[in-house]
Amino acid sequence: MNFDYTDKVRGLQEKLQAFMDEHIYPNETAIIEEIRSLGPYKVSPKLEELKVLGRESGLWNLFLPESEHGAGLTNLEYAPLCEIMGRVAFAPEVFNCSAPDTGNMEVLARYGTDEQKKTWLEPLLEGKTRSCFAMTEPAVASSDATNIQSSITRDGDEYVINGHKWFSSGATDPRCALFIFMGKTDPNNPDRHKQQSMIIVPRDAEGVEIVRPLPVFGYDTLDRVTEVKFNNVRVPAGNMLLGEGRGFEIAQGRLGPGRIHHCMRLIGLAERMLGQMCQRTQQRVTFGQPVSTQTVTLERIAESRIAIEQARLLTLKAAYMMDTVGNKVAKAEIAMIKIAAPNMACKVIDWVMQSHGGAGVINDHGIAAAYAVARFLRIADGPDEVHRNQLGRLELKKHPVTSP
Amino acid sequence: MNFDYTDKVRGLQEKLQAFMDEHIYPNETAIIEEIRSLGPYKVSPKLEELKVLGRESGLWNLFLPESEHGAGLTNLEYAPLCEIMGRVAFAPEVFNCSAPDTGNMEVLARYGTDEQKKTWLEPLLEGKTRSCFAMTEPAVASSDATNIQSSITRDGDEYVINGHKWFSSGATDPRCALFIFMGKTDPNNPDRHKQQSMIIVPRDAEGVEIVRPLPVFGYDTLDRVTEVKFNNVRVPAGNMLLGEGRGFEIAQGRLGPGRIHHCMRLIGLAERMLGQMCQRTQQRVTFGQPVSTQTVTLERIAESRIAIEQARLLTLKAAYMMDTVGNKVAKAEIAMIKIAAPNMACKVIDWVMQSHGGAGVINDHGIAAAYAVARFLRIADGPDEVHRNQLGRLELKKHPVTSP
Amino acid sequence: MNFDYTDKVRGLQEKLQAFMDEHIYPNETAIIEEIRSLGPYKVSPKLEELKVLGRESGLWNLFLPESEHGAGLTNLEYAPLCEIMGRVAFAPEVFNCSAPDTGNMEVLARYGTDEQKKTWLEPLLEGKTRSCFAMTEPAVASSDATNIQSSITRDGDEYVINGHKWFSSGATDPRCALFIFMGKTDPNNPDRHKQQSMIIVPRDAEGVEIVRPLPVFGYDTLDRVTEVKFNNVRVPAGNMLLGEGRGFEIAQGRLGPGRIHHCMRLIGLAERMLGQMCQRTQQRVTFGQPVSTQTVTLERIAESRIAIEQARLLTLKAAYMMDTVGNKVAKAEIAMIKIAAPNMACKVIDWVMQSHGGAGVINDHGIAAAYAVARFLRIADGPDEVHRNQLGRLELKKHPVTSP
Amino acid sequence: MNFDYTDKVRGLQEKLQAFMDEHIYPNETAIIEEIRSLGPYKVSPKLEELKVLGRESGLWNLFLPESEHGAGLTNLEYAPLCEIMGRVAFAPEVFNCSAPDTGNMEVLARYGTDEQKKTWLEPLLEGKTRSCFAMTEPAVASSDATNIQSSITRDGDEYVINGHKWFSSGATDPRCALFIFMGKTDPNNPDRHKQQSMIIVPRDAEGVEIVRPLPVFGYDTLDRVTEVKFNNVRVPAGNMLLGEGRGFEIAQGRLGPGRIHHCMRLIGLAERMLGQMCQRTQQRVTFGQPVSTQTVTLERIAESRIAIEQARLLTLKAAYMMDTVGNKVAKAEIAMIKIAAPNMACKVIDWVMQSHGGAGVINDHGIAAAYAVARFLRIADGPDEVHRNQLGRLELKKHPVTSP
């Protein structure tokens, strides 16, 4: 047992921090403003410029473990880097490490055929294209994957796809080349986890209808969550991933790393926010004293520090287990951080907001948008409640009783 | 002691409810959409039409107690009506009962000269104009009124006004005719609560600069909170309210009713949201059962019900005390509801949001915007912490000790 | 609607307060000490002396509404008096207003035959005897009354009673004359709420076995909760209350007033504790300042004040509804206070404990024992969870949906 | 970074677990009962028997890092073993690893003279004697060490000691040989942290007056916290530890390891309690279903699992830092676990208590006593608030601002 980062990680942290200091922070306000003014269907040219630097920086594609395609980092090595990127909303994209591309690339790298890799993965790895993940549906509680109503129907050499999706991350991006789409190929299969499949749908296929971007708490998130309809979309049979009926299996595999990335970014975000609370409360004076001298302020700063440290350690442990015993064995740990990190971030950011008074709720320091991200992540990939139920059942299994 | 509404109140509740059912709810979506598409500097024509009906309804100006100008209701009688209006964001305006006009009209009715009343109050009472309240400043913690930096300087027959304000409610409204502006006339007065004055500033006075509307969590609230600069604005000396040095006193008087109105509206809003949670959780099925059958759902519904009931009773009691012993004696009760109601609403609405999954955070059912309102009201009129400190000190005074 | 106590109530409050000041507080420490040293099976002679005074005081049997036997107070009138008694653990007994006697007397007054009243109720009303309520069983989750396993079997002119009970309040008291015992007369009745009956069991009947007193958190509470076995206990058939199969009905009727009394006492207890926190934090100095000047202290005092006020108002409203529309219609309100008051008291007392440092946890100021009472009442009469489920379902019924 | 225990630790865990399974658990009920029936001033013979086995087991004195006296384990190696011992209240004593002896032995090993070690440390290491730590005083807020009022006055070759202490752990133990006593030798020293000294006081010195044991929530804890008066107690000058004025310094050094041990034991205790909740909720049926199937139960189990995991990781990290960078540099981490672990344990145990209904509050499964331990540890070694203030200030220092 050892709680120090390795020299390799420390070296990358320094390099990444230097890049952030030189290129990201000085341009943060301008890029956020450009993104906002361009609206959801456009790409920020300033961000594209940074991405060129990112690609040349040696900090590109750090996210992909156990693969010849990425930088060769383990989840545990990537985690502290992901955290640094998470401090600025658009930073992950600069290093080709942003959702949903990371998860989609991981799916393609793990489960794609050679042809699928060549056509869809390579441009993504190079940052030339982007991608969308289309799973959640507005009409049903999608955290129960068996509820999914979209259909994928074989018709000769093609599949015909129909469905209504939302929270499909990435769909409004003009660079988006493909959807990874989940639907049912076999809705009557008695094994309810064999009904679903995942398939690649080209972004420009006929019948794909972008309904609307979905601002979260009024903010166009950089995840670009979108409502999309698929109306009799036809794709070649070769676009099927892994095989019919294996969609649930892929989803399980995909969501682990995706969740851990979200958590690490949230930890970085919470750290940044905590720093802002420390600054603000030292600068603001009420009734003759800086707000930072009030014990209620000190308590919140202390509780924030504790909550962040605990969430970070748990996330690092989950990453370590994914590397050493695999995503499946680590499922309890992944569920734990999926629950713990967004709740921690909501709590911390809410305190930071309160410490900023009116400035907090109008997003003048990025606090309201940060809260929106954290709050959304209590729902994305399944609400807390679903994960707590799963985790509770795993715990019960450790304590079998003979009779109720 | 008696917990039933009087027949008079019940009659008005029925009348108001009937109006809501006939005119407000059927037009809610269309008006919200119109307000959004017109943007912050415009007035919704559809809403103006409803306002004509509101004025004819006998439900106009219900808010003004102890005055010949209003409907003659006490705070206790108005409270349950205010709650019904609070269920729909724009409904109070239909009955000329929206912030900041109600507080401003109360100030003018209580403290205004006859001429001030004629010029500024009468058109407000008729709903022909609207008004703005300009107290909070971005540069200082304004919950400590002694921090205020704006200046009101006598110069012959005029006052010269300089200051930078924000969260000035109402300033973007084209119908806005006046600001009630707080600044210091006597910044060196050793009695720090005699330094401030309030003065009427015409909306179209030279030097008034509307900087920007301030969307709360990305939503343009109907309070139209705004950032405004006052650059050497000159107003006649007769615009001074009550007299130099009495600004703090007016603020204390003004904020009581304003707070109670906010609380009642929040209670109505929380009730509506709770109803949506009950509907939604009965309609959504996960893992074979409606979400409403899960005990975690039942617990949240039950806790919401308890929290709403308690906040309502406390608010009604505060209103009763304002009517019977006056705003000053009721200050502890006013502080209590100022703290309790927004926190209650945040808690309830957050659960409602969680129960709606993704739909909750993108405001498809008004939940995210409702949360924004409730969260903002934990800060507006002073953050929770300031009120808790005041309340704590009042409690300590009940328990004197001889020596520390 | 009116939030003032009536003159009648205020008169009784003053009278009761005067009695408390003259007789109860000066003897509090000595009586608590006597009770502790005598142990659970004895009666405090000092307390018996006070009870004589209590009987002569005109403050006797204040609890019994709608009955010729009591003082003729409504629940609403009794509530604020019950609160004053609740500030001192043994005070209710001085006025013959202590659990479980009040609930048992109410059952006998409502449902007893004339003979049952003469034999059992009259001595109780005079304070000559005490009584026990035997419902909860160790082997099953007794909050689901259909789980109850005790049997009441008719055998000629007698009933034969078998069962294992605990948390049977009052059984160790040597003055205890009777049990009101719940068991099943008809365990196979398809209507599961008709299986149970309640019957009077004389305390000295053969086969009654006092197993042990049950100290709560190590404290012998004045409720004297006890484990009791009933081994083939035979009682006359005339001891049946109301009729076979009506036990559930009686329980429902009994628990309403009992719950409201517990809540009022807890509110009084929480008030007293809050006063101690105010005293203590003003007297203790850390790092150069009284603890009361820390904002974290002020926040806790303020939140305690709010929580107590809200719980009191809700309890008073529940009492008002019991008086005006009956216990059955008021079931939601009764459930609400059953949940809210003990949780409020636990929260407040825990803060008070923390403010007293080590002295808090060793019960030097009665704080640990107060916590034990409040914590126990989250479980007594059914745990929070059962009441929240019931309350949640009542709320759902207000919002019917056509299809899930 | 590595989250696996080393082989060495795993070996010791297995050995310790085997000892627990063979000797501790089978005797747990009997020993707890013996301790209770003997009362606070006696030693359990059954426990003494186990201690003989413990001494022979190779699991003796595992706690003492960086010393030739102990087993040579680091804090990080000891932590997971301490956790296993913590599952049973008396188990640490079996291995000579119980408070306050561990802390006292560490003080003597670090700061004692050779003679002090020979006289006092050696018998303690052998488990022949026990010891007491006398720091906290009833009259002042002792978490601010500068408040301490006890005096240590030089008089020739002796020191004269006067003071009133409580929460002096261990004083009622008949085997107790010494107090480590904190008092002021130089109460007027302008450096307020140089006023205090620590000195060894023999248990049988004249003037030592055991006032009373202090049951926590009614339970005689195995820490044997006691109220003690020191009336003109005279001890040889050679009993001074480290030198006059160095008491604060010793206290800082002593409390780090003591705190971490408390935390590890609490984590073990919380784990055990969680297991009981899993068992109980699977066995209890309400309304036709095991309580474990309710989502509210699953949520609590899940949150407990997360909270325990996070507290454990933070404690292990603190231990790692104590080993690698020293107690002083690790002060933030030590403060964090001092806050986090008892609060976590209180939360978990409270849920476990609730899940057990009445059985929980009467300590039938050790739950109430477990709660008492956890609740006490939120106060022992300084209340949460003091540590949060310290931690908050450390955080603020990371974010210097130029002007307030």
C-alpha cells in the first residue's frame, strides 16, 4: 500500500499543469465566451487552435488503458491527470479526452472489428471527428436498460433503426461522425439482458433528426446533450458492434471508465471551486471581519477538504481495481464513486455558491454552471438511487442468512 | 388559537383558484415561451392581456395591508392567496402582486409624501408602471448594509447619485418608471445605521446605465434582476424618502412583507412541485414497479409534505404577528421563515428534480427554473447565514448569564 | 386563523408554571437521584409527595378530552400544558398525565364497559394505581400489527393469554394494576385487521412474568419499558375491550393522543435543552471568545429555534384537527408530528450535547438521557419509516394518475 | 500508488482474525457480562486469561512504530489490524493495544528518560500495569489547551500538583500505576504554548482522589473515563517529562497516533454494525417483504458502505503520511480523520439502530453502546469544531490573498 503518485505520473502532472498554465487558463474566459456566443451547433475556433497544441504536447489520448492506441496509461495513472483537466470545462477536449468520445473510442477499441476501427476509431483518435452516444430515452426510465424501446431490425444486409433518444452527448457537434446507438434487436428474448444491441449509426444517415440541444440548468454544457430522433435509419449490417444481443454487455463495459473519468473531473472541479471559496471569503468583509474568520466558513472549508480527499481516494482505489482485477470485479467501487463524487461536488459547490452571494447564482465565476454539471452527473449514467440499490444488494450478499 | 382560514379567505381562495384555472394554467406554457423568446427587455403581450383581466377580477392589489390603497387584506389573509399565485411564476404580476413592486408600493404608501404618492405610487397601483429596487452592490457584502458604497450627495435643490448596483429587481422592464435607490448621504456618521438614505430615481434620468440582465442559473427570472450603474444622476431633492439618514429604517420596514411574500410564493411553488413528483413517480416504472412504490420515494414525499406544512404554518404565524404586534416585534419570526422557506423549497425541488431524471435538469417541467428561484432566495435579501446569526443572537438574549 | 393561546390556556400555563417553579424544579435533582438509587422496581417517595400536591392543584388529569372524567380540556388546550410538563422527565406523573396511563385511561374511558371503568379506570384517574400497555413483541416487526403473535383464546368464561412482549411501558411499577394487552383472537381471519383484540390483564394474574426492565441507552426511563411474558394467563371473559377483533381499531384510536402527548413533551424538552445551550455557550470561552459568539454556534441555535417552532405549530395544528375533525381525519397530521418531533428533538439535543463537550455525553446536565428519550421516540409507536410510508401513500392518493 | 495490503500485513490479519475467531468472539458475551457485573473498579478475570493468550500470540504490542519496544510495525501496517481489534470493545486490551496505554507508552518511549522507561514503561509493555491520561478539566473548555488550570509547582526536589480532571481514561483500573498529568508550570509565560508541562504521577500518591467513573450514555466504557482530583500531590522532580514547558509539544505528538487508533477501531466497529444491519433487515419481514428489499434500506446500506470505505482510505493515507513525512506534516490528514471517522460511525450506527427497532436502543446487540463510543469520540481529544477550524485555517493558507 502506497499513497504516492509514481514519478511517471508526477512528471505528467507537471507537464499537464504547465500546459494548463500556459495555454488553457489564459484563454479560459475568451473560449467560454466564444462557445456561448457561437451557440450549440458550432465549434469554437479558439478551442480548435488549442487542440492542435494539445495534440503536439505529448498529452494526447491519455485516457485509453490496455490498448495500443492510447498513451499507455493505466486508469490509476490517468486519474490524477483527468482531475487536472477537469478544472476547466473545455480542457479535456484539448487533449482528446472528453466525453463521450473517450467512452466511444474505448468501445470501438475493445469491441470493434478491424474495419470499424479503421473507419470510425482512427479519425476519433486523431481528433478529426467526434462522436455521440445514444442510449437514454425520454419515454422510459432508462436506468433500467430493459425499458429501452428503440428498435434495431434486420432487413437484408441492413439494419433499420427507429427510436427517440435524448441526453445523447455530442450530437450537435458538426464534427460528430457517428452515433453509438442502443436499441433492441430481440425485444422478446426471455433473457432481458440479451434483447439489446449496440450499432454504429453515421451522423449523416438519412432519417437522423436532431430535435434540440438540451441546456442543463440553462447552460449549454460542453457535453452537448441533445434530443435526437431516428426515423427508419438504415445502416449496413456490418455496423453492428460485437453481435446482436450484446448491447447490455457493452454498456456495462463502457460505463465503468466513463464514470471514473466523470468523477475525476468533478474532483478537479470541486478543488477549483474550493480554492475560489478560500479566496472569496478572505476578501469579503462583513460586520468588520473577513468572512473567512467565521467558524461557519471554516467548517464548510474543512468539510469540503475532507469530502474531496475521500472522494479522490475512493476514485483512485476504483481505478486501481479496474487496472488490477478488472471492471467487473470493481463494480462495487465504480458504483460507490458514481454515487459519492457527484454528491460531494454538489455539496461543495453549493457552499461555494453561498459564499459568493449573488455572484454565485448568476455564474459570474462559473459556479452555477459548475453546479449544473455536478447536479447533472447525479442523474447521468443512471440516478444515484439505481446505483445505491445495486450497491446495497452487493453488500447484502456478503451476509447471507438462512431464513428471512 | 384556530387553524382554519376565515370564510372571507376561503371565498378569495376559490375565486383566485377559479381565475388560475380559467386564465393562468391554460396559458402558462404559451406565456413562458413568449417571455423567453422576447428576451429580458420586452413585455409579454399575452401577459398584458391577462393583466387586464386580473385588474377587473377583484383580485387586484391584494397585498397591501393597513392601507386605503389596497384590497384591505391583512398579511394573514393575503398569505394563502399569495401562495396560490406562487404556483405559476408570472401569476403574481397578473394581480399586480409581483416583486419588487409590492415592496416598493408599500414603501411609497407608508413613507411617501403626498406628491411622491401621486407621481409614483398611483400609476404603480394601477399597474401602468413598474418599479425597481436598487440596494445590493457587487463590490461589497451588501447583507451588511453599512458596507454600502453608493453615494447620494446634496447639491442645491438636487441630489447627485453615484453607485454601482446589481440584483436590482425590475430594471430591464420597459414599463419601469422609478428606482428606489439606497445610498449613503452621511458616510461618516458614527451611528452606522444613520448613514444611509433611500431616494426615488426616475428610470429615464440621465446617467442611469443598464449594464446587463442577470440570468439566475441561466434563467431570466421574472424578477428581472439587473446590473445598473448610476453615473452622476441628478434628481430633485423632493425625491428623498422620509428624510436623510432613514434608509436603514425604511429597509427594515420594507423587507418584512417582501420576505413573507417570497416565502408564500415558494410554498405554493413547492406544493406544485410535490404534486409533479407524485404524478411522475406513479407513471414511471423501473424494474417492474412504479417508482412511487419504492420506500425511498415514499420517504421523500412524506418529508416534503412535512417540510411544506411546517414552513406554511411558520409563515402564517409570522404574518399573524406582523398584523397583530407589528413587523418589528415579529422580526424573529420573519427571520425564521426567510431562512426556512427557501431551504425547504430547495430540498423539495431537488428531490422532485431527481425523480424526473434527465427531464428535471433541463427544465422541461419547470423544475430547474423552480430550483433556481428557490436557490436564489437563499441569498436574496441577505444570505441565510446573516439571518441565522441575527436569530441566534435574539435567542441568546432570552438567556442572560451573569458572567461568561 | 389565530395563533394566540386563549385566556383559559394562558391562565393554566401560568398556574402550571408556578407549580413547576415552586415544587418541581427545586426538587428535580433530588427526585431524579432518588429514582436512580431506588432502581426500576420501586416508587420514589418524594415523587409521591409531589403527586399529592399535584392532585390538589387543579392541574390534575388535564389530558382527557371529550370526557366527563378529565379536566375538560381539548387537545389543543392541553398541548401547551403538556409541553411545560415535558421539560422535566417526572413532571407529567405529578399531574397524573404520564404515559402509558393517559393512553390507557383514554381507552378505558372511550371503550370500557361501566364495570371496567369502575374497576380499572377510577383508581387510575385518582392516581392510586398505574397501568401497562403491552403490544410490541421482540420476535417480530410489531409496527406491522398483523405480525403480532400473542394469542388470546376463549376457554369457557375465560380467555387464556400467551405471549412475549417488550417495551411494555409501566410494568415494573409496583402500583401497576393492569395490562392492556394486544393479541390475536382470530389469527386466521382473512381480514388481517380483525384478527387482533385488546383485553385487560390484572397485573397480579398468575402466569405474568416480568422478565427485565429495559434501560434505554443505559437509562431507566420513567416510562419503565419492560420485557414481560404471559404464560397461560387466565382472565375473565368480561375483560375483553370493545369486543373480539377490535384490537386494531382501538390501537388506532389510542395511538393518536399518545403520540401527540409525546410530541408536546419532546418540544418542551427541546426548549429546555436549547436554553441550556444558550447558557453554556455564553459561559464557555475558547481562544479568547465565548463560544456563543462563534457563527457556528449561532447557526445551531437559530436552526434549533426554527425547528422547535415548526414542530410546535404542526403539533398544535394536529391537536386542533383532532378536536375539530377527529383523530381519523387528522391521521396525516398525527403521522407528520410523530415523524417530525422526535427527529427535531434528536437534532437539537445532539447540538446541545456537542456544546457541552464531555459533560454532555455523561448526562451531568440530563442531556444524554434527554437524547435517549428523543431517540427512543423515533422507534416507539412504530419507527419513522412506517409513518413516512403511510404519509407518502396518503399524499399519492391526492394525485391519482390514469395509468402507471 | 498501490491499494493492496502487503503480504506481511495480510499474514498478520489472518493470524489476528484466527485469534479473534477462536478466543474473542466465543467469549464476547460472557466477558461483557462479567465486566458489567463487576462494575467499574474491577478487572475481568476472563479478560485477564485472554490477555495471557494474547501475550503469547505474537500479536502483542503491535501499535508502537519506530521503536525497539513494539512489534516494529508502521502505522500503516498496524491500522488494518487495529481495525480488526476494534470490532470487539475489549479486544484491544487482549493485545496490549488499548487506550490510553498505547498513547502513554508512546509518550514514555519517545520522551521518557531511561529511568522513567524502566520504572513505568516496561511494566506497561509487559501488560502488568495500566495507566491513565489526565488532561481534560471540567471547569474549562479544554480543547483550548491554554485554558488548563491545573498547576504543577516546583518545591525543592518535588513538584506539587493540584488540579481537577475528568475524562481521565483508565483511572478506575486497579492495575493503573501512573497518571500522565498535564498542568501549568509557568502560567504567566507570554508564549501560551510554553505554560504547560506533563508529569508522571504515581496512581497511589497521596492526594489523588478518584471522584467517580463517568458512564457515557449510561455505559461504563472500557476506556474507564473518570473524574479525579489532585490535592497537593507531591512527586519527585524526576517525574517531569521532557522538561518544563513542553507539555503542549508532547500533547501534539501524543494525540496523532491516539487519534488514528481510535479511528481504525471505529471503522472496525462500523463494519461490524453494518453486517448486523444486513443480517437483521434480511430476517425481519414487514408488510410481506423482508426489510432488506425496501429501497430505503438498500440506500442506507449503500451509503454506509461508501462512508466506511472513504473513512478507511483516509485513515490509511493519514497513517502512511505519519510514517513517511511525520505526524507534524500529516496534521491536516490527522485532523480530517479525527473529524470524519466518528461522524461516519455515528451515522452508520444510528441507521443500524433504527433497523433494529426497540432492540437497538436497549443495547441488546451492542448497538447503543457502540453509538455511545462513536458519539463520545466526536468530543474526546477535542470536539469536531476545533478540528474543523484548524483544518479550515490550513486550507486558507494555501490560498493567500493580497488584501482582505
